Amino acid sequence: MKTYLPKVNVDARKWHVVDAEGKVLGRLAVEVANILRGKNKAVFTPHLDAGDFVVVINAEKVVVTGKKETQKRYMTYSGWKGGEKYRTVAEVRARTPERLILHAVKGMIPKNRLGDRLLTKLKVYRGSQHPHKAQKPEALTLNN
């Protein structure tokens, strides 16, 4: 008996828009990562890209719980000696709030070429405007 392998129809991919205002960062990232992977579909296969596109708006209004706003730190490294920089959530939010959501979702998808391909389907914007109106994204209500 052969294993069933679903055909992934690239043209049938939907676009979803998620408003991050007032949503908890980790809970939002889980929902977005599941949609990117296609775990909400019956044809989910771990090694195939069957997910949909996700547009996240109001990235600067995402919420973190506890003392993470001041205690959680993100590290970047320039490649040079002493080139490490640490920024708190508050500093990242003030400068590039899109990175908060990108970093959280990136940690929840596979760390391989498939994961790189999945991240290209995630679009994150500060503010309530986005340039994907032509794709007619559906408003997505999250469980949290």
C-alpha cells in the first residue's frame, strides 16, 4: 500500500489579516505559525508547504505579559569582536515593532529551508494599513 501524498494547490492559498492590537505576543505567534504551516487544513503534511499567507497589522500594539517589557532582551550580533547588542522589548517596540512578531513566529516554525520559505508568507506592518488589499485578505479571529 502506498502512502497518500496530497497535491498542494499553490493557487488556492488564502490571505488572512490579523489585528495584533491587545493580543498576547506568544499566543498570537502560535496561531500565525499554525496557519503558515497549514496545520489548520486537512491536507497538512510536515514536509510540504501547504499554508496560507498571513498579514499582521498593528504590530506595535501587541502585548507581553509579566515583566517581559523591561526584562526580556533580544540579542543581535554584527560579526565583529564585541559586536553584541542587547535590546529590551520596549526598545525593539519603539524602533522596529515588526521584529517582535517576526522573531516570535520564526521560533515556532522549522529551522530549515522549508521554514525559510514559510516566513516569506508572513507580512507584518505597524499601523492599520497594509499594501495587500488586492489579495482580498479575510479577517482572522484568533482563539485567544
